[in-house]
Amino acid sequence: MAKITIADLEKIREESRRSLVLREGAGRAKIIVHMGTCGIAAGARDIMASVLKEIEERKLTDVIVTNSGCAGLCSKEPMITVELVNYPAPVKYAEMTPAKIKRIFDLHIIKEEIVKEYLLAVGSETTH
């Protein structure tokens, strides 16, 4: 078994820190991947991988990624919700694909423009 070096430990620490920031840090954007049973069956794991890949490739450090359970719209899965610090309401996108994720990053995450063709809703649900 190979010995772990100081450089190896520093790399592990940095990867862990980046992962923690993505899940719990304070950023200018937050992406929630809906991963209830219906979302996972519809491909939410691939969507999560696509989101993380875009963050990594673009070297973004101010985007938080998390997941949630079912949003109650199984026929629209896989879905994501995007929240921006400067935008007052969360935005839900439906029927996501890796290509759609790339476009959402190009427009919504980077330029703060809603991608209307993928839009499901703007705002939060309320319970009466």
C-alpha cells in the first residue's frame, strides 16, 4: 500500500472543502436538484452529475448545490430549482437534460436571465 503524502492530504482537504461549500456555503446562486423517487427514475442523478460538471468546468466557487425530495410534479421530472441572490423568487425548470443544464448555466447562472423555454414556475409553493 502506498503512503499518503502531505500533497495527497492537501488535495483531499481541498476537494472536501469544495464539496462542503457546494452543499452548505453562502453563494450567489443555489441549485436544487429534485431527487425524489420519481426524479431519480426520470434521470435526476444524471442531472446532478451535469450540474456538478458545469461548476467544475467553469471553476465556479459561488454556486451551492443541494438536493430535495419530490416536488409533487412527477410528470415534469427531472426538475431543478435555481435561486439567485439578486432575484427575489426561486425558478423551477422541468424535464431537464444535460444539454438544458448547460444552457441554464450559460443564461441563468452566469447572465441571470431566466430560460423561458424550460421554465415551469417562478416563486415558491404555499400551503393553505
